[in-house]
Amino acid sequence: MSSEWLSQVLTTDTSWQVSAQAAALADPLRAKVFNITSDNVAEVIQRRGDLLKLVFPNFSQFCQTTLKIQPPEVRCTELVEVLQVLWDLWLPLGIQIAAQRQQLGKPFVQGILGAQGTGKTTMSRILGLILQQLGYRTLSLSLDDLYKTYSERLALLQQDSRLLWRGPPGTHDIHLALIVLDQIHQGKSPVIVPRFDKSAHGGAGDRTTPEVITNPIDIVLFEGWFVGVKPIPPKVLLTPPPPILTDVDKQFASDMNNQLKDYLPLWERLDSLIVLYPTDYRYSLAWRKQAERQMIAAGKSGMSDAEIEEFVNYFWRSLHPELFINPLIQSSSVDLVIEINADHSFGNFRSPTSLRSRGSD
């Protein structure tokens, strides 16, 4: 439910601030995440309101062109709902990342981990708009951009027939990723950023024209489905959850776990890690089915439910969320956990400390 006062933020009326301050303090966990106290809440809300007015034109355009929300007026129900997310999450998060960058005094790499359907790409795009308004040059980088080339993955498939899909550990060019991030940290110019075209080679995908960055980057928003995920103790894989059922499945999971060791130098470049955490990892299967059905209804090609289940199960066999994500969100490696509900809405915001105190979901 959207706050009735929110649309007033974009007007000259200031009466909304009292309600906004009360709302900001009403959720103690969220207030703690964004360092809001009774002493600073008035200043925080004033700054957030000023930033909303500056960001709103570009945000509204993004909603129309990317999220396909029409019309652009604040009275549009869909836009009001997204505006609430902008107010509650994206604006304070953007302000927080900017403050961390300023404190660090050098390029800041913000990791964003999330399964398909959690909204990590949308979050990255909107954070980019906010940070640009705050005066920071931002680069959005996806784990997908770091895939090995089509020819390299064909050779990889010859070596290991289990790597029939791009995506699992071992299908990325980690060396290239380290070069890009290190060049950004060192302030070198130009920086050649790889980009990936998923439609190339009949959907197998391949590198496309890279992006050439000539100006220094202040903040990198680095998102992906297992960004920051670390190897787990091998003994955990002796009694894994479904769909890791057979000895072959267990061996695949074990090999993928070992592959994660190669990614650790890359994760060391992260200055902060946000996890978009579905309250039930199985939501991603339902979300994928919904997306494919919408594509088919629009006259496009799409996978059947059986094909989707096999596709999603493949990735659960490689890095099962219960085995890899649940321990991660209780570790000191994670700075913020944002719960995602079945309808894609955002739930609670939690720090690893609060998660550890209540145990894993």
C-alpha cells in the first residue's frame, strides 16, 4: 500500500514531512539499515525529498520506456507503487552508496546478488540514475558481460559436456573481469568494458562491441546471480536438497563448488554486497514460467513448463540457494539483505546481524 503523502513530495507543500518522518522510524530494522534516528530523521527526509524532485523526470521516463508504465502522471496507480519503492529503497540506498564512495575516496564496487526475477538489473539501472544526479559517474556491469566467448564455450563444452548452458561457475572470463575492475581502480583510461549479446548464435550468446569508458568511474554496480557467492564445505554436499539427487548430480555440484574458488579474487574487489533474497527460492521457477508464458502470448518463442523446470533445476544443481545463499546472507560478507516476495515486491530489509539473530529462513 502506497503512502498517501508520497505524491505531495513533488509539490511545494511541506506538510508531508511529518508523516514521512514517522514512516521512516516506524520500521526499526529499516531505519537501522539506513542510519535513521530520531535525531537526524528530519534532515534525512528533507534530503531524500529534494533528491526525489531532481530524479523524478528521468525516473518517470525510465518507467515509461523500460517498465512500460503509462501514463507518466503521479496519479497512475502503477507509477505510485513504483514511486513508493523509489522512496523506501532506491533513494536511500543510492544516498548510502554515494556516502560510502565518498568515505572510501576511490572507485567503489557495489555487488548486487539476485536470482532471475528479483529485479537486480532494474535496481542497478535506477541506482545509476540516482547516483548520476548525485554527481557520480557510474558503470553498470553484469556477470553476464563476463561470459567467455562463444568459441571458448564451445571448447569448454567439449571438455565438460555438463556445461551445456552458459551461466554456471567456469563459464566466465575471470581474468578479463579482474583487468577491468583493476583498471577502474587505478583510474586508467580508456577502459574497455566487455558486453554480451544473448541473442547471438541462435541464443547461445557471444561478446558484442565493447563499451569504451574514457572518463574515470566513481562507482561500479556489479550484478549477477552468484556475485559474491563463496565455496561451501564439501561435506555439506553429501546430503544435498533436491534436485541434487543422483551421484552424478552430487559430483556436478561438487565440481561447481570447486570452481567458485577461482572467483574469490573477483569477489575481493567488492567493497559492498547487497543480496536480493526471495523468501522462497522456488519463486524463481514460477517467475520464469510466468515470463515465458507472457512471451508466448505475445507471439514470441518460449520454453514449455517442462523445459523451464529442467533449465531452472540445472542451475539449482550447480549452486543450490539453500546451500550457497542462505549461509552467505548470515555472513560478514553481506552488507544488506532485501527480501523479495512472491509478487516481486520488496519485503524486509535486514543486516546480516539481524539475520543471524533469528537464524536462516
